[in-house]
Amino acid sequence: MFVKVSGTKVSELELPEESTAKDLADKLHLNGPSQAVGVNVNGKAVDLTYPLKDGDAITFWSFDDPQGKEVFWHTSAHVLAQAILRIWPDAQPTIGPPIENGFYYDFGNLTISDQDFEKIEEQMRLIIEENYLSKRESFANKEEALQAFAHNPFKQELIRSFPEDAELSGYRQGEFFDLCRGPHLYNLGKIKALKVLKTSGAYWRGNHENEMLTRVYAITFPDRKMLKDYLTSVEEAKKRDHKVLGAKLDLFSLKEEAPGMPFIHPKGTIIWNELLAYLRQCLDDKNYIEIKTPTMMTRDLWELSGHWSNYRQNMFTSEIENRDFAIKPMNCPGCMLYYRGQIHSYRELPLRVAEIGNVHRFEPSGSLSGLFRVRSFHQDDAHIFMKPSDIRSEILNVLNLAHEIYSTFGLTYRLELSTRPEKNTIGTDKEWEIATEGLKNALDETGRPYRINEGDGAFYGPKIDFHIQDAINRTWQCGTIQLDMALPEKFELEYTAEDGSRQRPVMIHRAIFGSIERFFGILIEHFSGRFPLWISPLQVRLIPVADRHVEYARTLRKQFKQAGFHCDIDESNESVSKKVRNAQLSQINYMLTVGDQEVQNHTVNLRTRENVVLGEIKPEELIASMLEEKRSRALISPYHK
């Protein structure tokens, strides 16, 4: 028989009848620990024991692929659970999913601490050395599955929650058997490095009314160096933690009186305003108009948009004069009212309407995290109303705008296209085809690589997501482009076509920063608090050597402020070296020491925060250089060596 293999030099291979995916991997010499950790056959993720048929289309996943990591880490979660049961036989396993970095497993009837991690790791290594094959076992029905887990009430609750016709299965490795849909690694020997990371409490099924479980986090790799690099990056991430740096640099704070609603301090506000000024410049260049819609609107609006029935649990609501109101969780419905309030011609389209709106969403207190997960935040939304023929060009415009903005901050990114879900979508097949092709053609035209997530789009249209990568290679989902066929229909939006008929516009939502608070937090960590000059909250510090030099420093401060720079003077009684050190810890871009010689020569002694000492320089020369550095939005100082 012949099978088709993607991602290899040979696209079609002949195999003996009854060959499995593992046989094919062996034939292709995909035997390394990071190779062939998972496989997709005809669009379905399966185990490597899966029997192949003539004409099958096969894709092998390595550990570098997101799907490969998922298989690797889900199998590893079973190793963790098996190890814990060997040490604490009375523990009750619940669920153990892969997450962005590693996996966790939740247990009932288990109490552990950091001191237990070493013995858990030791037991995991023993299990891996036993190198079990992962064996999938299917259940004929729910009753059979319930019997298999008769002593675990958590598993029984899960099984009962599945649809009657659900395909139920479990995986066995040695003495351990767990409810799981798979797929799994072929054998455990591919796991070469592991680390138990932390433990915490977690409510069963995320409901605070349920039992509190013990959650154990861990991570595994097919290579020891990968683990070492990961742990190094974790330590680096701790140093860059925006919650720590935000307090240290006096940028923002979070207070009990307003949980999940950040206070932006004066220095943080300088950065905030620069971000918005840059964004508005980009919007103006691309012919956007900007609006501002109310923060609180009536229940009628949210019922029309569908939020009241589908999103109410995440909304802050209030009753005023016997009418229900809600604080907006998103800007879209307000923009629909703006568009509907006027008569539009095809000549106006595409109409690009931006709003930097403050939205509020109820997030459980346990999920709040600095600026990354908040209840009050600002979205840099835009809604673009257009004709169907405009889709490709408008998507391309947004893709190019996002590229320009992310590049300005030194952020790289990957693109993902999510297509129509199988069920419960709106719109005709033709509309979905036009929309999806428009997005795909625009992506193809950029020449940038992208990944397709089949069936992962929203019910109202396909979408493109931007996953940006920071200075230490972490990824963050920020920007999005979503094509919406629902809201224009619900709000009965129209434009007058060239032939005089009334037509429904196509609309896309787009955000680039996403949440401005979250993007701010990402930038704090990306730059590790060392902001480039153009967004730096304090760009210059003057350091007088003695009191007699303060007056000259004040004259210089006025000169720098008139040139548009944020500048202060350290008039403390500390030594010059201590003043310099304090300025460096505050991540001030330029430190200018002034003493007798500088006063006499009308100069300053220049030092950068990277401790590059340039010596004497005329203030006018430095200001000219800084103005160019600011104008070009340079990421690195021209004085950096």
C-alpha cells in the first residue's frame, strides 16, 4: 500500500499491508526522542499504534510542534499521577491536562509540600526507566467505564457528564490506568528530563463550591539541555516580572479597594500616553476615524448583541430607575449604534472606526494576575465596515499595520488562521468561503508563514490571531482580526450600493495591542524595565557633584525639558557613585554628571544606564542626538557599545 507523508523529502511511500504509524516512523528514521512524538492520520490525532491504510495522509509531530508538545506533556501527566499513587496510594487522581509550559495534575485526598518534589521526581524517573508502552483501551459504554473507576468519585462524575454516545477510553502504563481520550507517546522512553515545579490548591472543575484539590505542576522534555534552558528562562522571567518591576519603578499598583483594576502612576502614565500617541499616529496614517462610546448602556442593547444571554455572568450590571444596565465588556455594540445612526454610501466604504475603550469583565479573583488578567482594561478596538470585495485588501492593511507596530517594539510574532467550526455557526457556506478565502489570500500576500487551525474560528466568522514573542522567547496572544457576520445582521446595518440597493456591510473587528494594560505589562517584561528613550518615563537625570553645581544643573534641566524630555536632578546628599547607582537601578536612560569642569566648559559628563561612560559632551549635541533617537523610536541608544 502507498501512504502520503507531509513534511518529509519523500511525499509518498510504499509500506507492507497492516503497517502502523510506528512502522512508518521507523522507516523514515524518526527515532530521536523529539521526533514522531505524535501523529495525525487523515486529519485525526491518533497513537503511533494506529494501523495505516492505502492512501492515508500522514503528518508526524515533533516536540517542536504545539500538537507534539501536547501529546508529550499529556503522557507525562500520567507519569506524574502514577508516581504520586506509588508514594500516596490513597490519593484520588482527577484530571491532568497539558498547559502552555508543561502540565499539571489535580488530586483529591493528597497533601504535599515542596519537600516532596524530589521523591516524586525520583519515582517518575523509575517509571520512565521501566519504559512502558502506552496502551489504549476502549469502553463499550458508560457503565463499563463507571465500573473501571468505581473507587474514584471524580472520574465517575466526569464519565456521567459525557454525552451518551461519547467514545470513552483509557490508557494503561504498567499498573496505572487512567481515563483519557489520548493520543499518547508510543513509549515513555522519549522522556529524558523532568522537573516538578510547584503545588497549589484548585477547586474541582473550577467551581469554588466544590472540593479543594491539590494541584501539582511539572514539565518534561526529550532532552536535558531543553530542561536546563527552560529553567534558566524561568529564572530570567522572575527577574522581569512586571508586578515586581512595576512597583520598583513606580509604574502602577493594584489595591484591595479595586481588585483587578490597576492604578497607573505618573511614570506609568507617561509610557501609557506615549503608547496611545503612537497608536493614534498610526491610525491617522491609515485613515481611521476615532469614536468614544458610553461605558454603561441598557439591557436592551446587550440583549440585541447577544451578550445578555451568553456573557452576562462576566458583566457588571446595575438597576437604575427600574431599568437594567451593564458596564460594557467590549466596545462592539456601541460602535454598531454609531454606524446605524447614519446613512452610509458605498463611497464611504471601507469605513475604519477605532475606539480605545475602557471595558470591564468579571474575572474570578483567583485568576487575577498583575496587568495580565484584570477586570478593567482598555482595548484598542477598531471595526471596519466594507464591501465583500474589500476583504482581502483590508485584512492586508491590518496585517501590515500590526507588523509595523510590533516591529517598532522589537517584537516578533507568528500568525494563526482559525476556520469555520463544524457546528452552530451563522452565515451561508458561500459567505464563509468568501470570508475565509479573503483572510487566507491576504496572509499569502504578506509572504509570512502562518498556521491554520481548522474549525477553531468563532461562530460568527473566521479569524487571524497574532502570537507575539518577547525578548526571552515567550509567546503572548495579543492582536486579533475577526470577521463578523453576526453583528451587522443583528443590528440591521446597511449601506447604499452603487445600484441604489440596500446592502449589508461585511465587518471585521481588529485589535493590535489587545488589552493596553496587558501590552504594557508585556513591554515591562520584554524590556526588563529598560524602556527605549521614546517611551521612557524618565530619560535624563542630572547629578551635581556638590551643592555649588545645582544651579547649573537647574539651567540644564530647563534646557532638556524645553526640548521635550523628562528630566530631573538628584539633589540628595549621597555620593556621586551612589547617585549614579540609584539612577541605573531606576533604569534612567542617560545620567549627566556636572562638576567644576563641566560648569566651566558648559558641558555635561555623559553615562548611559548600561554604564557606558562617554565623558564630556555639549548639551546641545546630546539633545540633538536624543531628538533623533526619539524621532526614530530607536530600540538601542546610539551610545550603547
